[in-house]
Amino acid sequence: MHNASTLSIVVPSYNEEDCIPLFLAAMADTIAGIDAAAPGTRVELVFVDDGSRDRTAHLLREAADGTWPFDVRWLSLSRNFGKEGALLAGLDAASGDLVAVMDADLQDPPSLLPRMAAMLVDDPTLDCVATRRTTRAGEPPIRSAFSRLFYRLMNLVSPVEVPDGARDFRMMRRAMVDAITALPERNRFSKGLYAWVGFRTAWIEYPNAKRAAGRTTWNFLTLTGYAIDGLMSCSTMPLTIASYIGLLLCAVAFGATCFIAVRAALFGDPVAGWPSLACIVTFIGGLQLLCLGVIGRYLAKTYLETKRRPSYIVRDGNLGGNLGQPTSR
Ligand code: UDP
Ligand code: MG
């Protein structure tokens, strides 16, 4: 059997002081399973403290003292860069030939790790084992409804396929990780990037699990922003739709003008119907602003990309060397 020599597990953590101890304990329980699935594998956890304001960094420093049956590597970012930045920092720092990504709150069951490792070891043609949730129990119904809508829209407007309920939780081979970290964009939507780089991915499904402790840092507003960013980073379809609507309205206006001209020539021009005219003018004005707004958002993204600022800045850590600073992407 082929031996995977190192498995890196990347864990973005923002204010997770309640979850870190539970997470470490759960990982310790999982180590034997991983070793059985891929004998001789060295496991390293790569924690990314995403500018936490609680004792997360302190706990990580403590955990790195060598008492765990796995290596604990950690880095602290200089401020809160958001989950996408933290994920990238972890992927850049991960050294394993297998790399897993999971949340610190145990919503991604560690018990699936041995299964993922076994699938990759057994099937050399497979590059990635990803997960999707089959249920959303324990989540507010409104949030579930909007998530579903998001995935439907996403798959409609973008060329890449992101299954409903897809999680960031996955295990990848080195080649796929390198492909993802090599992508130069600053506005990152990981689920879209995973799909975009391709590679052969197998999916495992599991029912939703509740957070082990602490609270989610996402609210309706931040999630909506994330959804819009995600859609825009995977697709230019909104621009196309805007121009088609413009074209359609021009055609309608042309037809209506012809109709009115002919009617005026035949029956004279009784002045009536200005309220409906006012409605139409307002409607079209609104539509123009909407389309301008769509264009403006893409322009803003382009502006942010051209600044070429890094997606994260490392403040501290135990990785040595360059502390996993962003490579020259
Ligand atoms: N996270 C992060 N930076 C942030 C927000 C979240 O690194 O700005 C991490 C967080 O610590 C957790 C993961 O991303 O490990 C998922 O966050 P959360 O559980 O709050 O999201 P949810 O599961 O509700 O989608
Ligand atoms: Mg969570």
C-alpha cells in the first residue's frame, strides 16, 4: 500500500477559545484511525489564529508544547482577515502531501478524516475527498432557505459546479493545494476555487452537526455579502444579464415608438396617459442605476485586485523561516 507521509490539517480559528481544547481532544481520538487508514502518516495541525481577541493564540502556543500525538503548528495573523484569508494562510503554511481543511468548532466531524485518508490512499486517481451536508438541522430556517437559493443561483450563473451544502471540509493532494495557492486573486471564494481548479473529487455526505461551543461569527448581513462576493468571483453573468435587459428594453421602446407614431398619424394625438409615462420613465431610470451598480461592483473588485495587497499578514507563529508569508503570487 502507498504511504502518505504527512497529513496537514488546516484549521482557521477566530475567537475559538471554547472550541480549541475540545478540538484537540477530538483530534487525539482520531489519530489512531488515521494511522490505520494510512499507516506511517505524520499528522500536523496548522492552526491559523485569525486575529482573535480572546485566548485562542495563548491556547495554541500552549498546545504546541509537544504533548499531543500530532505536531501543533500555528500562526497568528496581524488582524482579522476573514475565513478566506485565514484558510489561504494555512494552505500556504501546510507542508503535507495530503492537506485537510476543517473548522475549529467540530461542525466538521473529525471521524470522517480516516475515511477520507483511506479513500485517497486506495484510489491514486482521486485528488480530493470533499464533504457536503445533507441536512441543515439546527440552523435558522431563513438561513437555510437563502443558502439553498444561493447554491441554485451559483450553479445557474457560474460555469463551475458547487453542490448544495458543500463545505470547506475536505482532504486534498499536494497538486491540488498548489493549484489553489497559486491562484493570484485577492477576492477569494474557496468553494468556487476548489471547483474551478478541477481535479477528481469524490463527495461524502453527512448530516449537519451543531457547533461544539462558542458562537458563529457570521450574521445575515455578512453571509449576504459573502454570497454576493462568491457569485461575482465565479461569474460575469450579472453583466451579461444587465446588457440583455438593456437590449430588450430598447427593442420594446422602438416598437412602442413606431406604434405611437402610426397611431398619431391615423387618429391624431389626444394628450392622455402621462401617469403611465412617468411610471415607465422611473422604471427605466431605476433599471439603469441597477445596471450601473452591477458594473460598478465589478469595477470595484478590479480596483481592489490591482492593488495587489496580500490576503493576510502573519504576526507570529511557530513555523520558523518565513512564517508562511504570502508567496509572490
Ligand atoms: N473563522 C475565521 N475567521 C473569521 C470567521 C470565522 O477563521 O473571520 C473560522 C472559525 O473560527 C471557524 C470557521 O471559520 O473555525 C467557521 O466559522 P463559523 O463556525 O463561525 O461559521 P459557520 O459554521 O457558522 O458557517
Ligand atoms: Mg461553524
